[in-house]
Amino acid sequence: MKTDILIVGCGVSGLYCALNLPRNKKILIITKSAAENSDSFLAQGGICVLKDDSDYDAFFEDTMRAGHYENNRQSVDIMIRSSREVIADLVACGARFEKDGDGFAYTKEGAHSAPRILFHEDETGKEITSHLLETVRKLDNVTILEYHTMVDLIVEGNTCYGIVMQDKAGGLCSVQADYTVLATGGIGGLYEHSTNYRHLTGDAIALSLKYGIDLQHIDYIQIHPTTLYTKEKGREFLISESVRGEGAILLNSKGERFTDELQPRDVVANAIFAEMKREGSQHVWLSLERIPAREIRSHFPHIYQRCLEEGYDITKEPIPVVPSQHYFMGGVDVNAYSKTSMERLYAVGETACNGVHGRNRLASNSLLESLVFAKRAAWDIMKDYKNSDRTDAPAVDPKQYENYTEEYKKAVLAAIEKERLSHE
């Protein structure tokens, strides 16, 4: 196969990148599962925005403080200053954010010094991503292939010329492209407890290791403090940061509050782990008693319903919660325009690391960061667009990829552990 631009992944970053590319370019988007099965659909809390210029310094400081001041200051500045433009684009695509009269309503989450988060009920990610997907599907120049997995890159020297992909039946095909954008999401599928979809296994990281593409901070892995504790194994159900932002508190088995719930995620998660260890328990409790029942049902309807299904009425009783792997702050090293260290190869979204998040991501910066730098990737690709001079597709040897899934998982986990040990 041959295309102008290939995008691997169809979460918000992949879709928004496609929307910002010219309509005269042939674009192919592939995704491992159904198009709706991206972590972008799962984001509950909201998306940050610079409300007005007076909030810039506080927004910047909140992001830096949450990231332990290891953030790339240029990237943080770009994200914040680009936020209103991105929100305008999302609204133009049909995204409906909560209103307060004629203006937006803003909520506040942990480690934010002021309300600056736009939201749609407790399914902001679904609201944004579904409208982006609907808009992309209407474009004549974009093809989306579901249930197709990237198993390799096509590389000569330090230049990427596309990928090798596998379909649901196991068939292999090489796809040549002038430019390739990696938007493969996070690494939650590598962990027993994660809020991520199980098919997100760090494929872009594995291939970066294989070809010597620069990586950054791959041991920076965020644990979300509050996911609903159940005895069932699988993807954990997230209890949004905004629940604590609106007044929910954490309690131990004696009903005692043991931490400040509005600290950065890593601090709260560590406090929960410490309390669980002290008590010898498998979870702690989250109480919404300070939030009016009417507000719970209107602001958090899907969390309310899911907890009911598990036997808990959050308007009347606390729920058991436990920390789970949630977000990958590290990834493929990119510059301010999402370009990797390999020619003709870009990386966006959770796959990439431009340094915005530092050691720990500030709540509701993920969707914003993904969108801002996906648009910049599209700009950079078109700034000096050159057609690929490659004409022959490489031969694909099926035996080469017989056990690639397990091999890639092992390689990524080993690299993360090596990086972690190097920092101790």
C-alpha cells in the first residue's frame, strides 16, 4: 500500500493531526481495535484552558509544580498559549462543554490553584473524541482501517518510509508513506492494574528501542489515586480527579481522613499506598458526602451509574478505591513540533514526550497537550513537504513476526526497569 501520510492510532492526537492536514493529501489512519476503543474516549474530568491572560502565571506554575519542575518550560508555554485556539476548534467540531449562562463553566481538580477545566458531564474525552472522529470520517482524503496493528517500521538509515501492519486475521502488509505519525497511546496493557485499554502495549516504544529512536523519561509512569476497587481483573474504572476537586474526601477503614485530596496525583497515590500498608487493607474509601446528591447525579452521571452497578450508591455511602497505572509521561522524544530523532517520523499524544508533564502530569492537561502538539506536527509536516523517493516495497517475512507481541512487551518493560534503576 502507498499513502502520503500514515497515522498510527485514532485517539484525539491522531484524529486532530489528520484534521489539520491539507485535504489534497491522502491520509491513512490505522488502529489496533475499533476506532472508539482509544483511551481518549475514557477521559472523564475535562480539558484545561487558559481562561484569560491573568491566569497564565498560575496555570504555568501549577503545571510545573505538579511535574516536580522537570517540565520543558517551552513546551508548557506552547500548550497554555495554544489552548483557546484548540477549544475553538473543538467547539467548531461540535463538542459541547458545560455552560454557565452564555460562557463556559469551569471546574477545579487536584493541584490546580483555580478552576480552569472545561467538561461535559463526566465523559469529556468521549464528547471530544467522538466529534473529532465523526468529522474525520466525513473527509474524502482520509481512510480509517480498524483492527490493524503496526508490527514494524520500514527504515533505511535514519529515515522512516512507513510501517508493516497486521490485520485481524494475521495477514501482513507493508504501507509506504511520505511521513508517518505515531499516535499509539500509552502502555497500560503492560500492567495488571490499569485504567487503560488492554491493547495499549507501548508498540511505538518497542520499535523505537529496535531502531535506536530517542526516548525520554520512559520510567515516568503516573499512578491514578482513585479507581474503583473490585475483585474482578481487567481495565480499572476511573473515579475522576474532578470528584475530589468538587469536595470528595479519602477515608481509611475507621472513617478517618488521612490526606489532602487536592495534592498532585503522585502525592495522593503514595498517601493511599502508605495507608493501605499501615492498615493491611486492599483499598481505602472515597466519600462524596460533601457534594450534594443533585450535583453528583448531574456532574457525574456515568460514575454514579457504574457505582450503582457495583452495588454502591455514591449519594449515600463511600466507595472502595485503589491506585492504578494511568498515564505515561515519558515516551518517544520529540521537539516542539512533535518530530522524532528519525527523519519523516513524528510522535504525538501519550506516545510522545515533549516534556510538558515533567515527572507527574497535572490533571486534565493530557487532552490539551495531545491536541496542541498534534496540530504542530501537521504544521511541520507541511512546512517543507517532500515526497518520498522510495519506490519499492520491502518483502515481508511472516516468520519474523510470529511472537512479536510478547517480544515487544518484554523489551519495553525491561527498558523501563533499566531506566528506573538508573535513577535510583
